[in-house]
Amino acid sequence: MVPVAAAAIALVAASVPASKNQDTAPVDPAGLLLSAATMGLLVFTIIEAPDYGWTSVRSLLGFAVSAVLLAGFIGWERRVAHPMLDVRLFRNMRFSAASGAVTVAFFTLFGFIFLMTQYFQFVRGYGPLSTGVHLLPVALAVGAGSVAGTQLAVRAGTKLIVTLGLVAMAAFYGWVAASTTATIGYGIIAVQMVLYGLGMGLTSAPATESIMGAVSRRQAGVGSAVNDSTRLLGGTLGVAVIGSIYASLYGSRLTASLPAGLPHGVSAIAHQSLGAAYAVSGRVPGALGRAVHDAATNAFIHGLSIGCLVAGGVAAAGAILAVLFLPAQPANPAVTPPPVSAARPAERAVRF
């Protein structure tokens, strides 16, 4: 990635104008530590839950402490003179509902990439570069959906377009959960990815515009930072939640599907991951090795399908919240007319 980063640095240096905020607030180290501790503990607890159990004391304690840390972060940011994040911004539904929509969109996106990358590379046997090429329909559709979504939101309202985008993502996940097999044609997968990409574009672009439109010019940096943070938050939780659910289901289904008489070492390796299961199945001779391969494939498809249903449910919930809370259009600023006495006679007559 070094050449890519170098090219980005050169392009930014050549094309982005210099700017500086003269009213830069002091750093909020306590807010930074509290937010990092909250997210770090929450993500760690979710990732470790499949190994220790979702209802184990360790997992429940991790979720409880994460909630306490989050409450502490909110309380601190409300009291401190120069907060890292002014949580009062979330009173504006145009800001908070749009932030939630972006979080949901990237939750589903990163969960999709996490599962489909493994599906393409292991189940379909594509190489890393080929996997990237086969994922291009998503990227192209996101670009098209973003352009269309921004234009449509001006005409039809942010609420409608963002809701339609989230509904499209929910429909995509339901379709994938119902249809994905090890041998499904790539043409169907490509159409599914186009549906998802359009939904992603229709959601993220208008929601981002809503976030930035809800803050003043002076707070543009805060709005941009929150927009980026919601993407990272959604993506991180998407991988953690969908990945953990998949891992739990993959392990349980594999335990029930592996052939009897399999050496314990082979079984333990197969439970590590789909790739490990495929690798160890090649070292087991004959029908037993094929049985391990088939059991791992079936366990993966099962985990992928349920993971897709979870992601689809999150997208559907996001659509409902968008309908309930996301304003259709920004509120028109109140314009105070000049005093009548200051107007010319013709203007007074027209106003009357």
C-alpha cells in the first residue's frame, strides 16, 4: 500500500488548498481515552464471545463495562469545556439519524466483505486478485448509487432515498441467505452485488450530506470527523458481530457434521477456519478427506446464511429508524424580514 499512499499524498499536496482553523480547541485526552477504551473493550468482547460463550460471565461483564465506559464518555463530554465530541449535536435528528444510517450501512458492508472474501477465495477457489475483480460490481454500483442518491435526495427528500437504500441492502442479504450455495452462478452473485452497491450508494451519500448540512461551517471539521467515525464504528462492529456469529455457527455445525473416527488433531484444525479445514482435508486420504471438505463447506454456507440474515435484519431496522427519525429535508432557516417602515412604498404594498 506504500505506492498507493504516496500517490494519495502527492495528489492531496497538489490539489487540496491549505486551510487552518484559527479557533482550534485544546485536546481532550480524557474523552479520547474513554472512547478508545469503550470501543476496544466492546469489540474485543464480541470477538472473543464465540470462544467463551455469549452468555458467559466474561462476555456479560465485558458488555456491562463497555456500557459503563460509554456512559462515562457521554457524561464527560457534556461537562468538559472543550469536548472531543459535542454530544449535543445528536439532538438534531438530521445529524444523529443520518449518522445511524451511515453506521448501519458500513456495518453491513464490512460484514459482507468479510464473508464474501472467504467465499470467493476458499469455496470458489479464486485468487486474491481475482477475488478483488469479482467484487468490482459492488464498487461500481456504489459509485453509481452515490451519484444518483445525492441527486434524488434533493428532489424526493433524504428520508425516502436513505430508506430505499437500506431496504435494498436488507433485500440483498435476504436474497443471498436464501440462494447461496457452493455452485451458484457468478452471474447471480454479480446481480446481487449490484443491488447491494446501489443500496449502499443511495444510503451513504445522502446521509453524509445530511450530517454535513446539520452542522455550521465552523463545525465542519467535527461533522466530517463524526461521519468518518460512524463509518469506522459500523465497519468494526460489522466484522466483529457478523464474524463472531459466523464463527459460532460454523463451529457448531462443523462439530455435528464431521465424520466419526476423525483424529482429534484434524478436527481441531478444521475448527480453526474454513481455510484450515480445506488444508487439512487435503492431507486426509480418500473419502474421509472429502467428507471433511464437504462438512466444512456446508458449515461455512450455514454460517454465511445466518450472518446474512443478521446483517439484513440490521439494515431493515435501520430503514425503520430512518422512516421514523430522519427528516425528509433540512429545516429552512428562519428569515427575519426588514421592518415595514424601512421598506419602499411599493414593497410595503406587496407585503400587505
